[in-house]
Amino acid sequence: AVSTLTGGSTLTSVFTANTFDSNAGFGYQLTSTNSNHVTTIGGPSATNDGNVFTSNTGAGIAINQVDTGVGSLVIQNNTILGTIDDGNNLNDFWGDGINIRLTGTNASNSITSGLIDGNEIGSLTTQTDGNAGRGIYVYAEDFTTVSNFSVTSNSVGSNGDNGIEFVRRNNATIDN
């Protein structure tokens, strides 16, 4: 599934109880350029709302906010296993379970609220179910802001890189 926003548009989306399996690209990708979004992937019910992302390429879930705009994000009660590195050294999608990026030229976009909760990202018991890259990766650069962001009650294991990684560059702010 791919959502692309440009030029001041706004998108509210909810994805529950889906299976994203063996795609040659991302399981789910949102690119929001100079736009706003409220995105929910999964939900509060561990038995009814979660999505399953397996063997996708680049990232199970990729959220890209570019230049300006505001986003709100909930990723809850999903299973993300076996994501494959896309092999492209020119991008930053290394087979991550969840990859969230705030970038652009003199970017000033923000995530004003975020919750990553109750997900299985990689496996604590079966190493081959791990993702090739990071479990959770959040990257902010220039004048972007990540605030009111919580990572709670996730199971993160057997990933090929860091379990959870936050990177802040230049004048970006990551603040809870």
C-alpha cells in the first residue's frame, strides 16, 4: 500500500487487520511532502486490529515527511517480520521493521504525536524471523521536530541492526 501526499493536502487513514506479504517494495509507505497526515496502522485490540507485515523489501512500514507539514502517527499491535534490505546504498531503507524519516531541504515538518506500542518487530524466539535492518528507526534532520512520541510495550528481537534507533541531525528536535 502506498499513500503519497503533496501540495498542502491532508490525509486521515486507518489500516487494520491486513496482511502485507512478500512485496518487492515496502509493506506500507506514506510520503507526505508539504502536507499533513493522521495515520493509524493497527489499533488498540491486539486480537482484531493488528496488521501482519512479512518479507517486504526496504521497510515493513515507511513514513517519510518531507519539507513542511504536520503528522500524527499510531503504530499499534502489528507483527513485522523478515523485512529484506533493498540493497540500494543510496537510500536508508536497510530492511527495517519501522522506518520514520523527517527530511527535506531546510525541512521544518513535525510529528506532533506518535505512539509505537504493542508490536512484534522481529522475533525473540526465531532468529530467521528478524528484520534485516533496524527494528524501529526514527531519523530527524534540519529544523524538524518529533514530539509527544512514545515507544512502549513492543517485542523487538533478532533484527540485523539496532533494535531501536533515534538519530537527530543539524537543528532537529526530538522531545517528549
